[in-house]
Amino acid sequence: MHVRFICALLAFLCLSAAPCRAIVFEATADPTHNTTAPTGAYTNSGWQYEGNYGSYLGTMIAPQYFITAQHIGIAGSTFTQSSLFSGGVSTTYNIDTSANGGTGYWDIAGTDLRIFKIQQTFSTYAPLYTGSSETGLTMEINGKGGPRGADVLVGGVLHGWQDTNPDGTARWGTNTVSGIYSSAIGDLLTASFSASGTAEESTLSNGDSGGGVFVDDGGIWKLAGVNYSIDGMFDTNNVVGDGSEFNAALFDRGGLYQGSDAFGWTKITDLPLDNPSSMYASRISTSAASIMSITAVPEPQSALLIVLALSVGLLQRRRITQPV
């Protein structure tokens, strides 16, 4: 019941309040952590395809196209792949405001995904994940905001950290896809913020909207999602109008209230086992055909699948499962 309640609030929390909230790490509060390109097992895991779109991030997905989140609005007229991401010189590209009949962008219907076209040409771009087996895969996530804030205590015991204001610094982290949720704004990848998760365990916070989520598909890191939202808000009580609610990255929500003054508050039972909060990203795979119809640069294997699907007049949609 609780998961259904929270996911029903996602659109309200992101679209009418604030955009999806920067990378918060479970293991460290260091604001300089993971602010340069990943190395080791995460070398070339997606960071190199990111760029600055206003105060947010976007991901290059074709020679002249990048993808980001709708709910951040129009964040600028340029897209910059800085040296931080490219490892070379910084390059700024002008957005083609005449694209799509003068709209200036394409929104993928029924989702939070938005595609922009640039006037120049990218030298590289991310492959799209078009499979249906994201659950259980390690994610590399990218965002642009602030590090973790004040401790969230329940009965004097640490349960996580409050959000802070964005500081404009790009960071990367990791997590594990825990499931797929079918929502009013399309399929969402979900991932829990666990105290015993990946080595760079992280979740989203204030300023991460639009950043890319990548998964390792047979040794190739591919774009699988675009940052959308987090669980929230939270409070230590269910009093309406007292202004004490907050957004947070929690490895245990137990003992707190979750919801909002507008929709009401639900008390989360404090159990012996942790009950972590989750992040959500717009799923790429179920929108891949729509995306590639705009960019006209299909993956070789994906193009064949699309032709086969169209030959029978139907693109099959994967059956949705609840997050775990």
C-alpha cells in the first residue's frame, strides 16, 4: 500500500513543487567526492556522454540530439559538454529553436522525457538500452546539485540525511535497479538507497533532474533512464501547516511520516530491518522507438527489432512489475 501511495504522489512532488532533487552518497559527506570522471570498473560508464543544460544535465543520444527531463522546463539556449565530461576542451552547442515546427524540442508522450536538437554536431553520443532486463543491474547515475545535508534522526538513531540546495557541481554515483513502476508519466526505473548497497551507493537530491542513468549491457554502458524524482516529502509528525517537512535521502524511513500537507501523511512503521527511500528515473527502453523516430539514428540491432515489430503492426510493451 505504501509504495502505491508514494508513486501516486510523484508527479505532484516534482511538477508542482521542485524538480527532482543532486547525488547524495551513503558513505561520505565529502562535497568533492566523484566530481571527476569514473575510473576502474566504472570507466566510460556514461559520464562522458553528459553535458550542462542550464543548471541541469542532459545526455547526448545522437549526432545532433540530447535528452533530458520535461519538468525542468526550458533551462537555456545552449548545451555544453565541458572538459569535466569530455576530458578535452569544452564545447558549447546552440539549440535549434526552430526544431519540430518551431516548438524547439520534442516531448515523448506520456513520459517526462524531452529531446532537443543542436545546430552543430556532437563528436560522441550514448547508445540506448533497449532491452527489458534492467532489474538487478548496477546503475551509474549522474546529477548536478548539492551534497547531503543535516542528519535525520529517529529516536536519536541516524536514518539518513536531509537535502541541501544545489551547488552546481556535477557528481556521479551508483545504485542497483530494484524494479520497474508503471506510472502516470510512463515507466520508471526504481532504486533503493541502501546502507549495504554498491560501493558508491547514492540516490538523488535537489538538482539532479535530467541527468542520465546508465546500465552495463554486455560490457557496454548504455543509457537506461533519465532522473525524475525521489520519495518524499518526510516529517517527524503529521501536523499540517507547521513547516517542518523536508526532503531527504534515507536508508531507513521507519518512524517517519511520508507524504505532504496537500495529500496527507502516512506513518512508516519503524521495523528492525531498514526501509529505504527510493529514487526514480524515466525508463528509456519503453520509449526507444519514439526516441529513435526523432533522432533517426537507431541502434543496428534495435532497428531490426523495430522493423519486425512494425511488420505485424504492433510494438510489444513489457509487462510491468512492482518495485521490491
